[in-house]
Amino acid sequence: MVQTYSFIGKTDPVAQRVLAGLQKLTGNGDPRKVVAPVGVAHAYDLVHLLAQAIERAKSTDRAAVRNALENLGPYQGLLGRFKQPFTRQRHDALSPDSVFMARYAADGAIEPLPKKPAAH
């Protein structure tokens, strides 16, 4: 299946902080047992980006927040580092490079498949 995020193998501070938070909230901080890793990652990044935009706009007015989102600076989230997550012309922070293939492992974890070398 196609995925955009996995906690498996992540050692960066953001992933570790979110896993610690999941441990406190759910009693589960095991990266292999996160039920919906993509949903967690997208929700985490979206909430933080939206909070930054609202703070920048000093408003929750839709147009003001959209303008602020289109003009945010760099952001380091779970999905990675974004130089500028959104622009006026691009309302999707993800790119084709953001996706990878994964599978269900025997223990039920959604685990990334190893990347195959590019064919020449």
C-alpha cells in the first residue's frame, strides 16, 4: 500500500516527542503499534501549521489564515522539513517523493518496504 509516514525506525526528536505523547495518551508508544501512522503524522503537522498560520494572521478569518498558510516559512514536522509548506500556487505540501510502499507485517504493523534501486 502507499504511505506517507511511518514511525518505524524514526529517531528524530519530533517523532520521539510524538511517540512519548502517544504513550501518555494511549499507553502505547511502540512505533510498530501505532494504528494509523499516516493519520497521526498528517494531523500533527496540520495542527501545527494551522496554529502558526492563525498566530501569524492574528485571526481565524478564512482568507487571512489562507494567506498566512501561503506565506509560512520553514517547518520541521513529522513528515519532514518543508522550506515553504504552501504557496499561492501550491496548496499541497507533499510531493511524489513523499510517498513510499508499505505492507502489513505478521504483527499487524504497517512497515515500509525497502526502496529498490532506480533502474537505469
